[in-house]
Amino acid sequence: MERKYNKQPKLHIRKGDTVKVIAGDDKGKTGKVLEVWLQKNRAIVEGINVVTKHEKPSAGKPEGGIKKTEGSIHISNLMVVDPASGKPTRVGRKPNEKGKLQRYAKKTGEFIK
């Protein structure tokens, strides 16, 4: 059934999650999600996909220089790390004791906050 009002898709990755990279140049690394872009299905992860940007000298920063920042990575290349076991796991949704849908780790069955 299609959602009636809030058309934003529900993703398995949220801001603040610890994730493991399962594909790409940084495969095997883990980091914390800093930002998620729903429209592009991309996320920025701390210490992953570090790119260099050249800054031109300006009045605010007269020295300019080379700056390293995290680039975005597609969320299909990320897996949530289960807080209980510390291993990557798939994520599902089931109602908690209050009846509200909450994410849980499919490997251990425990809820992810």
C-alpha cells in the first residue's frame, strides 16, 4: 500500500547509526552516519570516502590550501552494525510493546534505537 501523505521512503540507515561499508574502495571499514540524503539515497559516513578539495585563498582564509572531507556513499553499500553483537546485520521493522514500528536487527532480533 502506497503511503498517502509522507512520500519520503523509509531507509534502513539513519543519522547516528554505526555502519559497515560492504562495497567500494573503503570496503570493510566502519563509521558513524553524519548525514542522510533521502532523495538521492546517499549518506555521509565519518572517515569513509575521504576526498580532497582545493580551496582558493580568500579574505576569510588567506592561506587557502587542500582540505579533506567525507564524500557521500550510496546506502546500498552500507550495512547497519548490530549494537549487541558488533556485527553487520540486515534491518527489519516490527511493532514494539507500545505498538509503534521500530527497527530491529534480523541477526539477533534485538531492537535498534
